[in-house]
Amino acid sequence: MFTGIVEEVGEIVDVRTSGDVVVLTVRGPRVSTDAAHGDSIAVNGCCLTVVDEEGASEDLFRLELVPETLKRTSLGAVVAGSKVNLERALPAGGRLGGHIVQGHVDGVGTLLGRTPGERSDEVRFSLPAELSRYVVEKGSICVDGVSLTVAGVDADSFTVALIPTTLADTTLGRRRPGDPVNLEVDIVAKYVERLTAGYTGGVAEEARS
């Protein structure tokens, strides 16, 4: 589990294909300090597994992307030099500074526009139709691994307000209109829908058909 509090912005050093798997080599000095084989690290909000047999070394670690990951996230578009948001899994007893984030990307949105303020930005993203029912004003959403509060939402888009720290310490300060972003909606909303489907005429099942 993650919290959507990005620990550092890392860099993709190498991208290689091995059969149907894409192997990423990532530089992340902070998250690699204790990264061991099998550990989970969120890369732009996608939970991935460290595959180095002896753990990370020289600030670098490797991850593998299977076809399912490539199909459902924006990570298939990264290249050497791409900047990515990194977060290690939440330790037991750690602070839940953002919200409950699984690292299971629900869909890919697009940055539609940004309105710069004096020090902050208001940013609007597209919202896939199948996810819109889970997004509410003042609720939580994870965008490229960043826990954010929804400032406004309509049928096919939502807006967030980015504080100076988010602009400086995550990739969202660098994103431009047209850039794809990974989205994960609040898991609590999905569970509530599933659990109440029997009392609401099977809305959850109908919405998926």
C-alpha cells in the first residue's frame, strides 16, 4: 500500500525489451537506499516490483512491465531520460499522509489545461467515463502517484489545485497539455459500490456491462 506522497522524482536510465516484458532501469537515490529484491515501489502511481537479485546498487534498480501493465498505464511511453514519481510501500506503523493508494492504476487520463496562479496552478485532466462515478468534489484521487484533492468534477474531467511543493517536488509541475497521466480512484468508493449493489438494483454490475 502507498499514500500518494511522492518521495522523490527519479529518472528512467534504460528501457529494454525481453520477450513480452519491458525492463526499466530507474535511478532513485532515496528509494533505492533499502530496496531489496521483491520490494514494491510505485512509479508514477503504478506498483512495480524490484527484480535485482541483490537489491538496488549505485542508486539504480530494475523493474519489469508485463503486457497488462503496458496496456493499462502510461508507462509504455517512458524512454531513457523520462522523469517519474517514486514512492516506497508504506511500512507498518507509517504515517498515512495522503490517502489509501494501492498502486493499481484504474485508467489513463490526459492533461487538458493548466491555469497558473502566482505560486500555485489549477490543472484540469480528462476523466475516463467508467471512472467518473468514483470521483467527487473534495474527494481524493491519485494522479501519477500523487495524492490530490478534487477541486471540481464533471462528466468527463476533473480539476485539482497544485500547491508550490507539489509543483516543485513531483513531475506534475512539468506536465503539459496532452501528456498522459495514470489515475487511481479512491478504493473506498469502489468497495462501497460493490457492497451496496444488492440494495441498489445491481448498479455496480450494470455499470460494468
